[in-house]
Amino acid sequence: MNQLANLQIEGFRSIQSAALALRSLNVFIGANGAGKSNLIDFFRMLNYALSRGFQSPYISDRGPASRILHLGPKRTPVINAELKFTSDRGANYYRFSLAHVRQDDTFVFTNEEVQFHADDHPAPTLPIPLGQGGHRESGFCDQATANDSTVRFLKGLIGRCRVYQFHDTGVDSFLRGKPFLDDNRYLRADGGNLAAVLLRLKGEQPAIFDEITRTIQAVLPWLDHFILEPEGPAGRQLVALRWRMTNQGDLDFVVGQLSDGSLRIIALITLLLLPGSMLPGILIIDEPELGLHPAAEGVIGGLIKQASRSCQIILSTQSATFIDNFEPHDVIVTELENARTSFNRLTAERLKKWLERYSLSQIWSKNIIGGRP
């Protein structure tokens, strides 16, 4: 499995300098404001950069640049980052530097490059620059280097790194909308095409669709089955998420009648049970436990561990009970001290004596491992 093995970040929001070794499953815990969301946002920035959305909407909506730099441009004028991906052939590197432009309070790429180091070679290839420097959008969007195999490979890996957040369940949210029937290649980051994805699975992979339904029913026993039917003119058909309740005859219910928590559960279970071909390479989930009943946390935790065998997972959580679903070495404690975020991975050896008497959540609550307010 291709995997993000190491990540180095300097100067991004509260992360002054951090070097992270990542595994197939990485669970970030910490207090509010410690920097978990900033790490998630770093990956979100990469998503926008690969689609020519770096300046807008990323910088325009989440900036300006002076607020993204650690403690502002006077203290930190440049953001540097390196991502190391491992594959069955060797190590693939993506590096970039973002310099602050004071005139319009934005960034330009002063350096952006990729590099490959084959396992059977003593030295890596020469770095391949993505642009001449001073470019405002990522060089991955430039066709000049599109034919290079390392550029294509890394662009594919980073492009399959997706941040999911199902927090917005308001009446006008995408999650409660009607997607187009053919918007079903993968589940969107906001879950806005959930009904279309479920309908595709029902037709193409009924065993997986049935597993999703059974798993949802284990948490929401009142849900009998989904009603997924295209509507509208050919070529512009929509599909609504409708469902029927157990022992309530043939009365159809609509997505607007689902509670916020129930809708999040349906989206999460669908995401985590997607077939490998529809899963991202790196699945990033921000606070999946939000609004979940404690019984549902166990189901979602088990699905996360199962999915981590098919794709790499990075998630953040503030729930003490949720981390009991994972091993100590899966957990990374996020701390904020002197306006600087740090990350420290737990080990079972370090906690051996504590784990003989307490669960991981109890150890966290007792402030043995940090990550508390």
C-alpha cells in the first residue's frame, strides 16, 4: 500500500516545526486549540492546491496569508514542507516553500519539487522542479512536467488524499441535498452525493450495499431500508435519500426527517465501508465522533480499524471514550505550549503499568499522557 510515511511542516499556523512519522492508522488527540485542526487544514490546503484553488478559494476564504503563517510574517515569512511517500519501488518526495507577499497578503511558491529514490539505488534522482519559482498556483497544475512519471505518481497520491467532515447537517447543507445521479465516482468530502453513491453500490456491488445497510441498522435499528430512485428528466436525474421505518408500513421518510447524528452515522458508515476502488489513498476525518451515541462510537471505531487495512487513515478526536477503540501506538498526543504545537506518539511500553489497571481513555482523563486543557 502506498503510504505517507513522513511529514515535515514548518511555519504553518500553530505548527512552528514538526516532523511526523505516520502509520496506516493515526489518531490525533488533544485539547481545543492545540493544533489538531491545523494539521487537518494542511491537507485541505493540498487538496485545493492540486485543483488550482490555492489562491481562491483556499487563501481568500481561510487566510489571508499573514494569518496562516506561524505568529505572522514578522516571525515566520516562509512555510516549508516535505512529504515522503513510500511505495513498492521506493520513496517519493514532494517539497515546497511558500513565501509571504506583503502587497496582497498572499503566498507564492518560491520552491516546489518532487524527487524519487528507488530502493535498489544508493542515491535519489535529481529533484524535478515544478515551476521556476514565484508561481501563485501549484506546479502540479502546469502541463510542462505532466509527462514525468514521478510528477504523475505524486500528483495521483496527493490527489487521493481527502479530508472528510460531516459536521454541517443543517437544512441547507449539501448532506441533505439531492445529488445528480451520475455524481457517484467517490463520496464527496461533505457527503453531498451520499444518495448517488449508495444507489451506485446497490446496483454494482449489492453485497457491500447490504453490509452498509446492516451496519447502519445495528446503530439505528428503526431504519428498515433505503428507497433510492432517480427522478427528473434523462441526463439531469437527481436521487434523494429516502427511507422506511421498521414496522411502519410503506410510508416513505425523507432525509430532512433524519436527526443530525443519524445522518452523520449513515455518511460515516458508508464512507468506511466503501470498496477499495472508491476509497481515497489517505482518508482524513475531522472529529468523526461528533454527535455520536457512545454505542455508535464502538461501531465507527471498528470500521476505522478495518478501513485502515485498505487505505491510510488520519483522524482527529476530542472524545476520551472513542480512543478506547485503538491501540496506544495508533494515538498521537497534540499539545500547545508557547503558541507552538507538538505531536508525540504513544507507545504501549511507556504505558505498560498504567494499562494493567486503566483503559486508554481513563489514562487520558487522568492527564497521564497530556493532551488535556
